Amino acid sequence: MALMQSSAMYLRNFDNVKQAAAGSNEGAKDGLQESQQGIEDIAGTWGMVFMVLCDLVDDHPLSHWYMEGPFCGAFYPSASSSSAPFILLAFKGTTPSNVKEWLVDLDFTAAAFVSSAGQQPDVCFGAPVSQGVSQALFDRYDISTKKAPFDLIVEGLTELAGVLGGANGNPVPIYVTGHSLGASYATIFYAEALRRSTSEYPFVLVDLHTFGSPRVGLSQFGLSLRSLVASRNVHTWRIANTGDLVTSVPPVVNDAGQELEHVDCGLRVEKGKPSTKLESELGKGAQWCATGDVIGHDRWSVLLI
């Protein structure tokens, strides 16, 4: 199901978003509602409800005015469709016409997160991760709330889980997913949220499912996440379409000479064939490189047929 939710996030109408950003407050609200209508409609066919958790239109990280933050939302069963609530948190990937999202993609030098105030909190185990994604997710934003998207998302999940009946001792399970840039956001969000999670939350993080993910960090990040996942008895699944070029970027060795590695556990999929387990890259650096025939990064839909 995570693949369908990841794909549905692309139904966000970016033209409506741009019009909303340029309009009045009342017009902006209507425009944003219209921009996500396609997602809400398809969620309804699955017996689910969709709720936006982060959509900072016309806003940017304080230290990176040229970037745009993540668009993500929660899918959860409607009251009539399930007696066992759960939440699936989905991050949208790159919209081809959105230049600011491409700039997040391209800023893939790995670095430990440093806030716009010059502070270096212990985010993501203090490990070097994709700089564009970490700044867009963890830095405070300029206009609306002065909060980081990560904090807004956690607050939204906490409120929603409470509404769904989650409480200390009876938490609502949350699954995290995303495709492409959305997979990068999902991986880094999941790692940090899992690291910070406590029994006091009305939700509990379960599994991570990403599709067509780029590499997001150095070995320290992947090894730390693998250790944490094992200690919590949860799972991370990194699913790669055969020959998808995006799963081979950034290069194992980037322009800065850093050795980036995929997180575990990887599965290779191809239509009409059984999935195969991908060998772990962790600790192997430049000595390991994926191979395969090239197909389009946007052809995940064929796997649903």
C-alpha cells in the first residue's frame, strides 16, 4: 500500500499551489485546498482520509532562501472502514516544474546539520547526511511559524494519533514512505523521529518503505540507523526498480570525495519477476556499485498492474 500513497502525493496540483501563493489569504486557502483534492479523492476510494501535515507554500529555510520545504501528509482509515487505526505518513517527491525542489535534490554534499543560528544539534546521530534535505527538514522557516518542518510534522502526528485514540500504552502505529526526493525526506525524518521517540507519544513508528531513493548519507548514518532499527524491532525497506538511475545517485564518491552509502534493507524489483535482495552497501563505500538495465525513474506504476 505504501507505493500507492507515495504515488498519490504527485496528484498535488502545483499550478494551484503557485496561484495560492500569489493570491489573498482567503484565496490562498481555497487554492491550497483545491491543490490536494486529487489526493483526497483517491484516498477516499481506499477507505482512507488524507490530511496535510506540512505545506510551507512560498516559504523557505532561513539559511537557504532558494529552497522549498517538504510536502507531506497522513493517510489513515476512515471511521467506517477500520477498527484498528494506523497512520501512513507520505512525503512527495520532486515536481518536475518546481525549481526549488530540484535545488534541494542537487545539494547532496553530506554534512552534519547546522541550523541557521549556527547551532549544531545532535540530529540524525550527528552523522553527515544530504545537506539539502536536512536543511529543508530541520531548519526553521522564515515566514509562517518560525518552526522546522520536522517539528510541525511531529506535532501533527501527535494530534492526529490522539484523535484516533492513541495514548501512552496504546499507541497508533505509523508507517513512513516516499518516492525519490520524498524517499530522502522519509528516510531522514524516520531516522530522527525514531531516535527521539518515547513511550509518552500517542504513536509508535513501525516500518519505513521508500521507493527510488537516492543515497542520503555516509556510512555513520546508515550504520547508526541499522543499529537503532534492530534495537526497536522495526524494519526499513528500500525498494529499487531495476536500473533506476536515481538509486545510483549521488555517486558512491561525490564531488567532495565523500563516500555515500544506501541504508538497509534493499530490494530490487522488476515487473514479472520475483524481488531480489540487494547486497548492503554499508561499510563498503566506493567498492560497491549497483548495476542493471536502465528504465525510467517514473515507471513505478507498472508494478501496480
